[in-house]
Amino acid sequence: MFEIATGKRPNLPNFLDGKEVGLVEWARNMLFKNQHMEMVDAHISREDGLIQVQVKEYFEIAGMCTCEIRRCRPTMPEVVQWLNRIPTCNF
């Protein structure tokens, strides 16, 4: 989900405070800093109805899917149910 919405490749380095990190670590840090909109791929038009609350919800779901503790990650049916509750998902 992070890869799709950010346009970033998971196998290429991202930079966080001058340090190379993977996509998940970068995304978790961005979520912690409440920088959801800054995570969105620059190729996705903001004028096409991108709503900040919905973007935040999408990324929060993605963050739950990357929990390091397996039993804390949601099931795919839960993820689908949560995503279907977001009125518009332009990713």
C-alpha cells in the first residue's frame, strides 16, 4: 500500500535525516510526524479530490499492515473492509 500511494520502490533507498532507510521505516516516520499528504506520489494530482482525512486513513491502514508483530497486523478481510469505508480512494 505504501508503494502504490507514494510511488516509491521498496527496494530503493529513501533518505531520513541523511540516513538511508527502507520504504517502511521512512513511511512509519512520516506517519509519526503526521506528514500523510507529503507521502503521496507527486504524480497524483491534488486537484482530483484528494481529501486529507481519507489520505490519512489510507496510510494509517497501511501502517497497521506493516506492524513488526505478526499477530498485531490486520487480516486481509479487515483491510478490505476498512478500505471500502473510505469514500474515495484515488490511489
